[in-house]
Amino acid sequence: MNELVTNQPRRAEGSQRGVVGASMLWMSLALATGLAIGLGVFTFVYAQGASYMTNDPAACANCHVMNEQYAGWMKGSHAGVAVCNDCHTPAGFVPKYWTKAQNGFFHSLAFTTGWFPDNIQIHGRNLEITREACSKCHAEITERIQATRVDSKRVDCITCHDQVGHAK
């Protein structure tokens, strides 16, 4: 109960913790940097990541699960007039490459883990981007069809023409 009280600070113990904490911080930073560099090298060398920065449709077939979609596009009516990016990325540099980055990450995750359906489906944001692309390229037709509608619901080309871009 009677402890010796002293006015001397306990620097040695606090300094020791500071050195250990700084070392752990540097080791964590080095590990994170190493992982980022390793992932970058893997992505751009082994997984041909740079090819995804192009408009070449063959890049979409780098992953074997997309071979059916690529073959379908080659047989389809759009092969001579549009590439994958025309229908599957929005207009503009930043939106296009942001979409490609998001899709690249999630596709890589799905393909690496095997968490994707055998029958690949488009949905969500990517489906909306594709719908917008139809309306943009075929504006003259879609505007005329939209004008005949009694409701204000937007024309959805994919409802009837779901095989156009990727013929079976």
C-alpha cells in the first residue's frame, strides 16, 4: 500500500513502447506496399491487365468464362459496328475507366473464387449502362417507339432484343 512516489517520469518504458509501435507501423506499411506491388504485377503481367485498357474485344475473352460471350458477339449483328466498350461502358473517359476498374475488380474476384453462375448474367448498373447505349445508338428508332407509348415507361430494347449483342 505504501508505494514510493517519485517525480521522475518513466521514460524508458514509454520509449520502448514507442519504438515497438513505430516498428510495427513500418512493417505494416511495408507489407501493404509489397502486397499492392505484387497484386499490380500479377494483374498487369500474368492476367494481362493492360489489355483491358484498350477497346479490343479480344481482351474480354482473356478470361475463359467469357469465351461464349465473345463468340456470340463475333456472330452477332454488332460485331462490325460496335466493340464491348460501346455497349458495356458509359461515355466519357472517367466514367468509362471507373466502370472498367469496378468490373475488373469484381470479375477478377468472382473468377478467382469461382463465385459466378455458369450462365453469366448482366444486372444492376451494367444493365442500365447497356440500356443507355442502345438508346444512344438507336435514338431515332427508340424515340419514335417511345412517342407511341401510352405510359411514360422508358423503352427497354433488351426486353425483346436480348440476343442482339451476343448471338447464340
